[in-house]
Amino acid sequence: MAVLVPNYPLAEAVLPKDASQGGPELCTAVLKAAVAALPVPSPASLERFQKQVQSLSQELTQRLLGISDLEERLIGIGNRDMMEANHLNHFRFLSAYLANPNPDDLVSTARWAIRTYMAHGFRPEYWRVMLPTALELLGKRLPKDVAKDIAPYYGFLAENLELLLPTPEEQPEASLGLTGSLPPLAARYLELLLEGDRRQASSLILGQAAGGMPVRDIYLDVFSPAQRMLGQLWQENRISVALEHFATAATQMIMSQLFPYIFAQGADQPRLDAGFVGCCVQGELHEVGMRMVCDLLELEGFDTWYLGANTPDKAILDFLAEKLRSGAGRTKPILLGVSCTIAQGVPFVERLIQALRSDARLPDVKILVGGLPFLRREDLWLKIGADAHARDAAEATQVVRRLAGLTEVGA
């Protein structure tokens, strides 16, 4: 049974049809206005939709795998696994978005996803097939009233696909070197990693540390820009996911090698009667950013505990409770940092916050959140119940000090 898409606003109904000729700002305004006019599904519809995310993803993949010329015409050679991952991410993102709707989130994420997958060989025709197929599956898997609540969002994406596609100006510059826009030291570091030479990359960083370069500067002026560029290179399909994973793992290894310098430089700061527990929410595998925050706070005199990627809620709460109960020797962790880099992880952050707020063992723990979803929507941290958010590792150290009632470094 196919679902008839109910009336929904097309971008052309909000601003003139030639809006795409008015530049990216006007085009974005068109799209955001169209999204803002879409009806928000009822809580009951959203709950039914969320329960079907896995099955919808699997069936959508099976439908498209039945297309004989799938790779040649739609997704590019060898991209079947990537397509399957995209389908699951698509439904997870939409369910997370509908729980906390914001027009900028939908427009920016759709553009990012389309640009990224096109850089890896997907063609616009893929979305022209995928979106109507997904819409048909809504009618098959969901009650009619629920499908009707969700359908307008597919109508928006399908009808405005041309405005979401990257323009020629947004295509990566093939003439630019892979590290050309980075500061010299960060550029050399990333070049070594892209060459697969982690020994020399490690030697370069450890040599800088031994020569007196503060670990804080290494983190903020070398690792941070290098990691951002690494992600951009993968997004533009200029490096493989394997090389991106290798380079990130190498950076984590080198961060561990810097621990003696962290402790030595941190010894110059008075130890603070405050602690910080850092974690990555359930399903979150990007952990370098939170590791950096913990290490930078260690440098400033905090006791820090980094719990790693994809940490279960109960493990986080129990760890906090144990530290509060024991006093950790001389200090207590009054702050929790939660990292989330993908929109579909936001419901897990909110769930963790709600669980912490209702846990009688944790009456005064303050919560800092960070990651891309909170950059795209700066009021999101407040909406889900956090105490603050930070845009990057440097700002995170300042915000943590404020939440802990500290102002000046060493105070």
C-alpha cells in the first residue's frame, strides 16, 4: 500500500521559484521556511515510528538491493555496505530530529549527507529512488495515521532535492593539497599520518613536547585542526575510511605518549577540589574530542576520569555514584561531560541526563554537553536538560571552571 503524501509546503510556495539563483543564503532561507511549516508528528506517532526504525532500514536496503543496476546507476561500485549504513542512519536521524525539530538541523544535515555520499560515488538518482521507496514502506509498516504524520518530511526532501544538492562551488578543490590550509606543524603531522608513518608522526610531536611546546598548544594547534581536516578529507572521498581510522588511532596513541608531559605540566598548577568525568554517549564512537577535554582539564588541576566511547548509562551513573561515595580520596567529580557528534545520538544524551537527574545518589552533578548537534542548534543543550555546552575543547575548559565555581586558572 502506497501512502498519499498530504498537503505540505513546497519551497517554491514560500519564496520565488528562482530562489536558488539568489545565492546560498536565500536558498537556505527557502528551505528552512518550508521545514518550519511542516506539521510536527504527535508523540504517539513518533513513538510508533521509532520502534520501526530498524525494520524500515532493513527492508529499504532489501528493496534497493533488488535493483539490477544499483551500483552502476545509483550508488557507485562497491558502495552497498555504505548504502545500508546510510539507510539506518537516515531513519535514526529522522526519528531523533522529530523528537527535537529545528529547521536548520534538517537542512544542514540533509545537505551534509548528500554531499558526503555523492563524494563517495552516490548519484542524485539514488535519492530520487530511495525517498519514494522509504515513503512507500512507511505505509506498509505503520498505521495510516502514523504514516500520514511522517510523510510530509519525505515530501519535503523529495520535492526540494535539487536545492539540497551541492552546487559546483561546493565541490572539493582538486587542486588543493590535502593539508594545504593547515598551520605548518599541523600540516606536517597530518602528512605523516596520511603517509602511514605514525613513528615519524609520534617523533615529531614528542620532539615538540620535549622542546618545551605546551601540551595544551599541541592539542589545540596540532591535533584539533588535523582531526577536523581528516574528517573533511574523508567526507570529500579524498581518503579512505581505513586511512581515517588509522590516523585517528595514531593520534590517540600519541596522546597517550604525552601523559608524562601532561602530569609534569599539570604539577605546576594547584590541584583543585573538583573533578570531571568524561564520556561518549551510547552509540558514540568518536572519542578524541572528549579525551582532549579531560587531558586539558588535568593540566589545569582537575582530577579527570575518561570513560571511553559508547558508554552505557548505568555504567556512567554507577561510576559517578562511587566517586561521590568514596570522595575519590580527596576530591569528588561534580561535573559530567557528555560527547555526542551525531544527531541520532541526542535522544541518548537526553535519556542519560534524565536518568542522572532522577538518581538520588547524584544530587549535585553538573552536566556539560558538546558535539556537532549542539553547534547546529545552540539552544539544544538547554532543551534536553544539560547545565551548559561548549563549542570546542578550549571553550570546554572555561565552561567547566565556571560550573565548578572557579574563575582564574590556578584559583
